[in-house]
Amino acid sequence: MRCARSALVLALLLWGAWTWAQEKPSSQSAPSNAKKPSQQAPCVQIAILLDTSNSMDGLINQARAQIWKIVNQMAQAKLQGQEVELQVALFQYGNDSLPAEKGYIELVVPFTDDLDLISDRLFGLTTNGGQEYCGQVIQEALRRLKWSKREVDLKMIIIAGNEPFTQGPVDPFKVCSEAIKRDITVTTIHCGSYEEGVQTGWARGARLADGTFLNIDQNAPVAIATPFDRKLAQLNEELNSTYLFYGRLEEQQKRRQLQLRQDRNSAALGRGALANRVAAKASRLYSQASVDLVDAVMEGKLKLEDLPEDQLPEQLRKLPPEKRKQYLEQMIQKRRQLRKQIREINKKREQYLAKKRRQMAEKQQNTFDDAVLQALRKQAERKQLELPKP
């Protein structure tokens, strides 16, 4: 009996061990229903604070033309091999047409990846008056924008102006110190001489917030023309023909008008400015997936069959249902080919511009894009972010 009981106990122990082994999750692989780590890409958040007081038209024009060059560079940025997302916010300050009780400050656009919207608002800015409260506008940017709380993300305030940094009721140095405690750097761009920027507090503000202090010539040309600009303009017209905006018909028309308006705005600043925009439109950061069916399908965010009839792009509504998918596929292939062609031409354009800039190096001062890209490269080191070499 004792042997029988021992055998029974042993059998029960072996059965329990086998059952536990079957139920225990393997150390080599997670259970099928385990929550996967976040796949969200690293993000660069840039809040641009522009002085729109009198005499700052040159600064605004540079920002209008060169925002696309900045986008082109950011489209090549990577963190440990992973592509980054870009969000831009825009404030204006120092404009007498804005309410005095709000410090002559306006949040023009909160953080967004809608680059056409940013461009549109930049072209809507006008200059007037002048009470430039740098400390207060930086404080507003810290308070009102939805800053990322992830350590991996790069967060920057870039403020540009020409009056003393210390104007206004808010201590700018205290605010800059508060910014870096939240892992937000402040880069200051003085529109004037380097020495004046140091004397009027711009350099100290950047230093307190681990940012970069730079001075620019706001009246320098906004973009250099090249032999490649005309071809890029032609390819841009073809690229526009591939956009299939969806949603209510009125919204489709608004998005198309917005896109074309930004083309015209850039072209008004010169062929070089339009070329910067065309190159950006061929980059991954110029995504219209929330309104354009081609981008949405290419990025796996929407399927043609998921769209109700009254939300279909205008071009597809005119076609019989059996031909819509074929037309969409044609536009996808055309978009890919055009983007590739634009990137190849722009690479030659960039080589031409690099040579031109080396020739002009002794005469030319920094412009807005030079300042922003210098600051980005310096700040990228803090986050181990890889940017293309200048």
C-alpha cells in the first residue's frame, strides 16, 4: 500500500509539473495576446515664434520660402535607423494689431504635421507696430502647446526678432530656465549684428535653455535660383494631377485650392523658393493621407472600398465603379515615379547650391534656414538624432 501511495503521489506531482509547463508563458516569446511596445516614431516638435512688428518683412519672407528647405532636411532625419515625424507650431508676436491685454501675441497654428496649413498661415502674416515681448511669447508657447512628454523626442522653441530680448512684463531668462527643465530648448535668432544680439540678451536666453544663439541678415535673398528650378516646376504640375482629395465635395475643393495657393505663394518669392517646396512635396513628410486617397492608400490608412459614394474623390465619381480601382492604382504609380524623379533632380540641385554657397561664403551672412538648420544639428546631438550633413 505504501508503495502504491508513493507511486500515486509521484504521478500527481509529475502531472502538475507538466500542466504548469504548458500554462507558463515561454521566456522566448510573448503570449499572442500580449501588448506590443509602442511603435510610434520619434518626433521633432518645433515651435516657431516670429516677430511681426514693423521692419520684419524680410524675416517673414525668409520663413515663408525656407520652411520647405527645413522640411527637406528633416525628411532625411533618423533616430537609430528609424524615420522621425515632424510637428510645427507658429506664434506671432510684437504686432500692434493684436490685443494689448494678450501681450500682442497670437498662437497662429498649434502643433501640426499639415505643412500646407503652416505655409498658408505664414503667408497670412503682416507686420505692424512694435512691442516685442520675448519672455511672454516663450511663456505662452510653453503653456499653450501640447509638448511631448517622451524623452526620445526633440522639442525646440525657435524665436526670431530684432528688439531687446528683455522687453515686456515676463522675465525671459526665468522662462528660458523653465523651458529646459521640461527638456525644451530655446534657440534665439537675432535679426541684426552678432554683437547687438549679445548685448540685448538674445545670447543669454539661448544659453540658459541649452539652445543656440545665431544672428541673421533678414534682408538677404530668400532663395538662390538654379538651372534645375524650371524642370521642378513642370514636374510639380504633374504631381498635383495625382492628388485625389476625398470627403465632402466642398472640403475636396478647399484642400486643392490650399495646395495650389501655396504653390503660387512660393512661386511669387522666386523660382528657388518654389523649387524648395516641390522638393518637400516629394518627401515623406509631405503626407496628405487625411485628405488625399493616394497617400492614404499608399500609407495603409484607408481602402477605396471603405469610402462612401458621397466621399469619393471627384475624379472617381465620374468613373463607373469597376474602373475606379484601376484609376487609383495609376495615380499611385504616377505619384511614386514623379516623387522619385523630383528627388533625383533635387539632389543635383542641392549639389549646385552647395557649390554656390561655398563661392559666396565670405560675403553671405546666415539666413533663417541656415540658423534653424544649424540649431537643429546641434540639438539633434542631445537626442542622438542623425541629420544629413550640410
